[in-house]
Amino acid sequence: MTAMPHLSAMAWNHDDELREVEVGSETLYFQYAGGIRSRKYVEKTGTTTEERIYLG
């Protein structure tokens, strides 16, 4: 999958894992460890940010 109609942009890393997504005024960044998503970071317009760490 290289694009979806509701997403402005999608970027993939060298292991074909989703790295970055632009959704309107938000940008989501993803980090992986051993093929499993370990972190999601969301930048929103202005100063609001969200971070989610996946354990286990």
C-alpha cells in the first residue's frame, strides 16, 4: 500500500514499516524495534503533541 485517499502523505522505512503519516494538520511518526511498533509520536498544529509507548 503506497497511498490512502484520506491521508496527505505516507512514508516507509527501509524495512517497509510505516514511518510517517500526514493527516490534515497532524503528523504521526512511528518507531519500530524488532519489527514491532514501539513508539508513536503525534505533532499537531500549534504546541500540542502526543506520545504513546508500546510495551511488551
